[in-house]
Amino acid sequence: MKKQSNLEPKEDLFTPVDDLLSTKHGYNRYEVVSALIKSMRLGSNHLKEAWYWALELFNVAPEYLGRRLLIFAAEDVSPLDKESFLVLCECGRLLMQGKHTATINHVWYAVQTGCVARKIFQDGNQGKAA
């Protein structure tokens, strides 16, 4: 006789996780973040796309959006562009504090700033010895 294991996964345990990983329009959260970061890296010509993806993420996971804005500021914004760095960090911090701390206007300004910010790869110092 086969012993019944209590460790076997049940199907209903995984359903809420799928709901947490998708947005209201059914996009995967990680794909939304990827599209947002790519749009901001490509610059001001892609502001509409960046705004769409930021809004999609803001509606379901503002804390996660805040964390990703902080990462974007640290990894992509040039140290020579201190103002853009500070704007992105402040918006990220406000979003990570929880709901109703940052408004949609904060997010709009941060996304716009991220699109027009001077990027690290634009500095021309990549791969050169100091």
C-alpha cells in the first residue's frame, strides 16, 4: 500500500501566484518590467510605450515599480546626470513606501525623466581604461 504524502502540491495553491504575476490586462509582470526598462533605455522617442508599461505596472504593483525604478537609476543613468538620478530614486522610494505615497504624477515625471536622462552607455567611457 502506497503511503500518502502531505508534501504533494495541490493545484489550487498555485493559482493565486499566477494572478499576482500578471497585470490587469493579462501581461506577465516580468515582461512588463522588461518592456518598460527597454523603452526608457531607448529614449524620448519611446516615451509613450514607457508610460503605457509604467501605468500597467503601477496599477497592480506600485512597490515593484518603485524597486525597478531604483535599479534603473543605479544601472542605467549616468553619474553625470545627478538630477535624473535623484528624481528616479525619489519616485522609487515613494512607491516602495506603499500605496498613496506616490501619485500617478510622480510616476509620469519619473518615466519621462528616465527616458530623457543621460545613460551610462552614452558617456563613451565603456571599455576604456581610466
